[in-house]
Amino acid sequence: MSNAQAGGDNTIKLVLAWGLVGIPLAWGVVETVINALKLFQ
């Protein structure tokens, strides 16, 4: 395997890993903000 292929493979893994962590994290933040806004209505 060449270095270019290995680097591309690592990039894909990195993007998938951040997606698996970032999507639920962003959803949790949005839900928290929505619930917090209920306190100020």
C-alpha cells in the first residue's frame, strides 16, 4: 500500500470517527438549548 492510499484511508476513518461523536453531541446540545429555552418563556 502506498503512502497516498494509507493517508486517504486514515482521512476517511477520521471523518467517520468525528461524525460518530459529533452528530450525537450536536443533537444533545440542540436538545439542551431547546429545553433551557422553555425555562425562560
